[in-house]
Amino acid sequence: MTINRRTALAGAISLAAPGAPFAPTPLRAQAWPSKIVRLLVPFAAGGPSDFIARLLINPLSEVLGQPVIVENRAGANGNLGMQSVIQGEPDGYTLLHTTVTMLSVNPILYPEAQLRPMEELAHISTTASLPNVLVVNPAMNIHSAAELVALAKSKPGGLTCATFGPGSSSHILGSLFQKIAGFEAVPVTYRGSAPALVDVMGGRVDFLFDSMTTSVEQVRAGTVRGLAVTSPTRMPQLPDLPTMREIGFPGFDLTFWLSLQVAARTPQPIVERLQDALGKVMARKDYADALRLRGAEPVIVPPRDLTAFITRECARWASVSRDIGLQPAK
């Protein structure tokens, strides 16, 4: 979807902005929450952001003492869901599950939307990190990233690279790989990880930087071959795979993480209540174990360090996006 201006985006959203500023009394803030809390996932059901949100809702319901439900509102790389939270009532009853690329790359891709997530959202908690893994079809007889680079250079423009669209982690990491290695592949865009992975397995596309959450079982089964992971250290789920940094690609210590936000005007006592609740959920071993089972990792950042962490990490992703020549979507 192409976004021409912020008002056009807002018109596509069913949740309208309130007519007057929300100004809860101290009593209302103390009584929070008194009804269902929505955890808005700005992507389709079944993806990484969605599965992590669904791991969160039961323990978060226990801590808050109110039901927490997931609502999916996909569109415009997450911008539709983000806009609805920014424009919605800032009462803490709607949390937004964001990705680092939503916060850092979407403003580059969609400048006419005039979204300022770092100013218009209040940060509650990081939730998880999702390392990517570089995969190829086993029939290619490629066993390392170096061999893949050599093949690509031997046939300029002859390889294909799957992505999930401009600004996605697969697009940014695939483009960064090509820039550092000094070759160009033909990008092939898919609607998500599952169809892209199917085409790698079928030999219809040559390589992909896919989320560990969808590729780890395929790597273990041998239906795709993993060459390296993008995490700063090796992943316990695939301990034999080196990191991209380890094999000579220093720019690949980028971590793709997710976090929870509310509208920036949410009263501070409610923000702190949510931060405390998420801190308790993130500390649970069963939550961490469930993430690791799917190839994700918990990311715990104390509230006092959260804004600095998100600001620093988003600046890194934005810098890499500009370095690879990311342009506004048309």
C-alpha cells in the first residue's frame, strides 16, 4: 500500500481519534486497569510478531488482573496499526507490538505519512529478538557464505534474493550482504516468510535471510541449508552455524527485536504500571523457554534504560538502511 499523506492513512483506520484530550484523574490512574487490555499486532496472524504477542497475553493477564487479547490490524508495513494507537485514546488499554524496522525504517519508507514513532509513542518493554539465518537450497551445493559470494560473482546478476518487501529485515540484511560482498542479486518480493521459504526449498529462488522462528526446523530437517546467523553470537538452536560477523561481515551484528508501546500521552502512572507488569512477565522462565523453542530470544532492558536502548538501536538500523540506498516507497 502506498501512503500519500497522513490524513489518507488515518482515513483507512476504523479507530478514530478522540475529540478531546484524555486527562485521567489520579483516581482513574490508580484504578487502572478496570477492563480488557488489547495488544495490537500490526501484522497478519501467524507471523513472528503475532506468535510472541500470544505468548505474552496469558501471563500479562495474570499480572494485570484483567483479560488481555490480541488484535491483528495489518497494513502498510505496520503503519496502520501504529497510526491507530497514536491517534487512539491514550488510556493504556491498547498496547502496540512494534518491530525495530517499524520504528526506524518506516519513517524513511513512508515520509509522507509523517509518523514520528519515537515522539508519538511511549516505550513499555522490549519483548524478544529474532535473529535471521542465511539459507539456500541444498541442491545448490553451497556450504558457506564465501561459496555463495563466489558463485554470485561468477555470474553477475544471475542469483536471486528473496525479501518480504522494502524495509523488511530480509531486504535490509540481503542488501547489506550484497553491498559488503560486492555483488548484486535480483530481488524477489514475497508477502512473508512462508512463501519465500517454500520457494527456496523448491529451488525457485537462491537465497534468503529468514527469521529463525520459521527457518530453524527447516535447517534442522535439511530442506534448506543454513550458512550463517545474523545475531552477535551463535544461536543455541543452530550452534554449528557461524555468525555473519565471525565469517568476515562486521556490519551484521544487528539485532532484529520487538517491543511494546502505548500512545505518548498515556499518563505516567499507567506507563509505569505496564512497565512493571511486563518486567514480571519477561522474567518468567516459561516465557523465555517458549521463545527459544521457536528460535527467538528474550530481550530484557530495564525501564530506565529503555528509551536510550531503542533510540540507539533504531539509529543503527536507520543508518544501515540509508547506506544500502533505501528509498521512499512509491
